[in-house]
Amino acid sequence: MSTYYDQLILTSNGTRVTYHNITKQIKEIVEKSNMKNGICVVSSPHTTCSVVFEEYVHDTDFNGDEYIQVDLNRILNKLIPRQLTESDYLYPGKEHVEFLHSLDDPDYPTDEATILNADAHMRATLFGASESFVLKESELLIGSVGYIYFIDWDQNRVRDRKCNIMIVGE
């Protein structure tokens, strides 16, 4: 049994939910790993991002988003509206804002408008931060139409996001 680790850096657009089709990159990482059989875990370390497994849809809107993503956004906008002001949701509270201001981390700017993202946190909680895939005979068992997507639900600023890939197997 051995392990192989890699990471993708993905840039969000900062103005709407960002969907990254990472299927090709994950297949390339599997190939580089030289693993024949095992498990491939694709994970986000960010609390406002998700990794999902979904059918690839060839039709896109003018933003380049696949129709199923557009439909998903429409439903989620009704269930979990975007946070535009501090009165839309309880998050973030005063103590949390103070904590974020105390961080010496460029990923957490002091512009408070960028942390009005309760909606992104809730969406990420619903969809989860990772997916696991079976690797058999050096191939991901994801079927003919299954694709892997990294989603940044946060719509408040452009930034680079990390996607971690760990393959355990032989």
C-alpha cells in the first residue's frame, strides 16, 4: 500500500459561483501516481468550497456554466439567498470578525464586505468538501458521463483556491 499526493490551484471568478471541471486534471494525476488499484480522494480545505460528482452537460449559458449548474444555482438562490448585508444572516458575528481581523493571513483581507458569505458556507456544508473515487486497473470508475467539479460558492472576490488529491492504493 502506498500514497500519492498532488494539488490543484484554481482561480475563482469573484462575481458569481465558480464551477471548475477538474476531471481531466484528476485523470492526469491518477496517471502520474502510477497506482493501479485504490481510492482517489479529491478534497477542498476551504469552508466555502465543495467537490461534487455530476453528469457533464454539453449545453452552457453565456457565462460558460453548464445548464445543470445554472439550474442548481437558481434553486439554491431560492433556498439560500446571497448575503449582501450584515443583516441578511447572523454570520459573521462580532467576535468572528475580530478573529478574522487578527489573522496574519493574506487570504483573509480586512474588507468586511468579503466575509459577508454565510450563503457560501451553508452551500458548502450541504454539498460537502470531498468526493472519493474507486481506482481500478489505473482507471477512475466514474462512468461515461460522470465528471468531477470543484465549486467555489463564495462570490465576493477573486482568489486562488486549493484542491487536494490523495490516492491510496497499489
